[in-house]
Amino acid sequence: MPLAALSGERWVTSHLGTNCADLLERACVDLVGFHPDVRYRTNDIMVMFAMVAHGGAVSVMPDLAFAEQQPGIVTRPLDGEPLRRRMVLWTRAGADGRPSVRALLDALRVSAGDLAGRRPGLARGPRVPAGS
């Protein structure tokens, strides 16, 4: 579905200044040339799902939201270049030497790899070494 086809819709997104709200605004303005008519703002994904499911609004959801599994939600991929966001994990310098931190980092890497393997819309980037 072209993003431009949603230009006349009411939107629900997160609060101003969040990555989700900024991504939506940039995508609509920069890629298509319209300002989304954002009627509802919440940082609660379940409220967003309810707004969409009951016909009150449309939204752009990250693949990690698993929106297609929510009752009453129909998902459509957007045409063109996919919208991307980057998620990173920061630790204090030297913290990865602690066994508990190392175990958590290892578990997160395994989980992220497994998730990326099951969700084609997700991509893992290169690991950035400490101090970069």
C-alpha cells in the first residue's frame, strides 16, 4: 500500500519527541509530502491497537509490535523503501566483564538473532565495539 493512500486518514502515534512519532512525521512529509492528521497520541501500544482495531485511526507499527496477531487489526506493508529504526544497547565501560552483564548480553544477542531469523522485516547490523 502506498503511504500516500493514507494521507486523508486519522492517525494514532506516540507522543511528540519519541522515535515513533518522529519517524511517522518524517516519512509522511519527506517521502510523500503530507502532514499526517494525528488525532491521538499515546505511548501505550495496546491503546494504539485498540484505536486501530475499532476504526478510530491508522498507524505505522514496528515489526516488533506483532500487530498482525492482534484481534481486529489488519496489517498492510507499505510500498517503497522500508521505514527503518535502529535499536542499540548501551552498557557502562567495562561492565561486560561482569558475569551477570556478560550473560545478559549473550542472551540478548541470541534472542535478537532468533527473532531476526523469524521476522523478515528485521535486520541485524554490525556489532559496534566498545569505545567506538
